[in-house]
Amino acid sequence: MDSKTRIAKAAGLMSVATFISRILGYVKDMVLAGYFGASGISDTFFVAFRIPNLLREIFAEGSMSSAFIPVLTDYRTRHGEEEAKRLVRITFTFIILFVGLICLAGILFAPAIVSVIAPGFRNNPERFSQTVLLTRIMFPFLLFISLAALVMGALNIKRIFFVPSLAPAMLNVSIITAVLLLVPFLEQPIIAVAAGVTLGGLVQFAFQMPVFFKNDYSLRPAYEFGHPGLKRMSILILPATMGMAVAQVNIFISTILASYLPQGSITYLYYSMRLIQFPIGIFGVAMGMAVLPSLSEHASRGETRKLRDDFSFALRLLFFITVPAMAGLIALREPIVNILFQRGLFDYNATAGTADALLFYATGIWAIVGVRIVTATFYSLHDTKTPVRVAVIAMLTNIVMSLILMNPLKHSGLALANASASGLNFLLLFYFLRKKMGSIDARRIISSFMKICLASAFMGVTGWVIIRGDIWKAGGMVMEKTLYLSGTILLSVIIYSVACHLLKSDELYYLYSAFKDKLRRRNS
């Protein structure tokens, strides 16, 4: 199996698993929207959750993966399987001690952290104290999710992707279960959600353990913190952590500024961000994780041409899938929000506010997923400094644009600033990677991207014309609306496919050929 087929297959498996997780995530969001609406109570949870979620992105699923997978791949390639397994044990022990201390500090200093993250809450003591309580309940989530990320990385280098990608679904299952079972019995019902988050992190870790042990890994403590592999990871993880921190700061900037906007603004931003995370998570994160082991292997062996080819292929295929998803979210934003969330305390005003934010957030999807691939390529080359420098520039751009746009556009201005900063982040990273490698197949990538944008724009306009109407202002009629929206999406996919065929898209032909080959093998 060549590397392109291996990457596409791995990304496909991860996309299926992530799709299941995202669907459960939307079920969770519908449950939360029905119970808590777009209120001050929901704002306290989303602010509190962003704190451990930020640290998860920084220490767990972000920087750890970017440092752990390339180093572990290199050790497995150069020093053998047993040495790689020993490095896993050492890293596990280090995480227990280091991240455990961070969790204790977070619980202790939760009031100070909330003051920084949502300074507008200090004007409301009840709101502030509730956010502090929720933050303390959820901080242990960081430790569990860090261990889950370690296990995921160890399985990924063995080309095991489905179970680790399905594990995040356990977080959504835990939250849904906690809300349904505990809310009726609690004086502060929102505590049930926080308890579900922490339990979900533990279950996400435990879910992967049978496959982990089946592959002869062990979590027996090993205290060799002077191991060269751990030192290399530490060297890589510091700038990677800064890079992930800078990226997440953009979200926190929106939270801080939104705390000064009318009530519900934070919730609008949260739900709209959740919607753009659907294509980002299913395709962008999946492709980034799927391609990193192959890129790291090519870099370890000095196979520059293969590294460049796999980068170009992954980026083009990712754009082919996510750009039309971006166009679809923009064109169908109000119907999507209406069907998913407009029930209970989540009324049409909340739908309109969320849809407005979604319009602007969605314009940055192409860049956010693209950054995943470009950054993975830098990490495979053991260069974590360039993404940090570029991310700092993007962060400063986001701050300036947020301050400029938040008054005229309210929460939508914050979403537009974030999307614009993401676009700048991708373009600068793409430029510096081309400069670093000499050639990254840029002409072919740009040509493919222009075809995809043209086909997606035609598809999006057609979908918008078909589905617009007053039906989306009212609640109810869920079945009729779902069929209407589903039919429009299906027709849009057909229109996009035909447009790509007319434009002679290489990515369409690749997927068609791969599908035919799979059918041929299955029938032979």
C-alpha cells in the first residue's frame, strides 16, 4: 500500500470515528440548549469549560501529539519497537506528575483564572462564583485527556486510528448521561454538565486501554526522566505549546471581549464554533493526525520528495472536502441552527445570533484545516518554532481586528476577526514552508484550490436559493424541516460533484478511482 492510499485510508477511518463523535456532540449540544438555552447560566459553563479545554489543546491533543508522534516514530524507526515502548512508559509517568500538579494549581487558583478569562463576570458575584466552582470541578479533565492523548499517539504510530478517534465520543456520552440523570436532583443543575466533562475524560482514556494493551504497550511507571527521547520531546513541546497557546488565545480573546457584550453573546459564539468544528474535526483534524506519522517517517529517512508529495496530496484532498462544507454552512446556516438548537429556551433570537456568528466563523474553515496540514509538516521536520512565530502574528491581528469590529458587528465582529487571523496564519505558514523546502507543489495546490472554490460557490448559491424562506423563523416541524434540509444538501453535493467533473478536478478522479478499486477488491 503506497503512502497516499495509506493516508487516505487512515483519514477515512478517523473521519468516520470523528463523525460519530460529532453527531453525539450535537446531541449533547441539543440537550444543553434545551435545558439551559442561551442564558447567563450557559455562559458560565462555556467560560469555565474553555479553561480546561484550552489546556487540553495546549498540553494534550495539541502540543503532545506534535512532539510525541515524530519523536516516537523516529525512535521506532531507528532504535526498534522495545525502545519506543519504554519511551511511552517514561512519558506516561512524567504526565502523571507534571499535569497532575497543573490540575492542583488550577483548582487552587481558579478565581484568579476566571478573573482573567471573563473579567466582565466580576460585576456579578453569583455568576463569578458559579464559574469558579465549575472550573474546579472540570480541571481534573486535563489529566485524563492528556493520558488519552498519549495512548492515542502510541496507537497512531502503529497505524491504529479508528478506536483512538472514536474515544472522544465517550466525552459526549458522559455529558449527556450526567445531564439526563443528575439535573433533576441538583440545586445547581449546571454542575451535572461539569461532572459529566470530568467523567468523560476518564472514560475517554479507559476506552482505548484494551487496544493499547493488546499491542503490548505497558503503563508501568518508569522514572528515567533523563531519557534522550523525553528531552527531545521537551525541546519540541515548548514551542509547540506556545504555538497552540497562541492559537487558543484567539478564542479566549473572543470570550473576554464577548463578556462585555449583551447576554447570550458567548453562547452564540460557542454554538457557531461548534458547528464549524464539524468539518474541521471530521476532516481537518483527522487528516492532520493521519498524515503526521507518514510525514514523520519520510523526514526520519530523509525522503524529501515523498514528504512533499504527501503534503501536497493531503492538502489538496482536504480542501476538496472542506471548502464545499464551508460554502454549505454559509448558505444553509439558519436552517442548520434552527433544526439543531431552536427548542426549549433556545428561541429564534438565539438562532439568528448563532447564525450570524456562523456566517463569519465559516469563512475561515479553509484556513483552519489547512494550518493543520502545514503545521504537521513543520512538526515532522522537527521545526516547531516557525508555527509559533506565525501564530503570534495571527494572534496580534485577531486582537486588533476584534477591537475594531466588536462595536459595529457585536459578536459577529469577533467571529470575523478570528476567521481573518486564521487566513493570515495559513498564508504565512504556507509561504515559509515553501521557502524552507524549496518546492511544495504550490502551483498544483493553488490551481486545485481555485477549481474547488469555483465549484463550491456555485453549489452554495444554488443551495441558498432553494432553501430560503420564512419556515426557518419558527420552531417545530422538525421532520419536515430535516427532510427539506437533507434534500437540499444531497442536491448540493450532486451539483458540486458535477461542477468538479466539468472543471476536471484531480481529487474527484482520485476518490472515484479509489472507490472503484475498493469495489473491485471486494467483488474479487
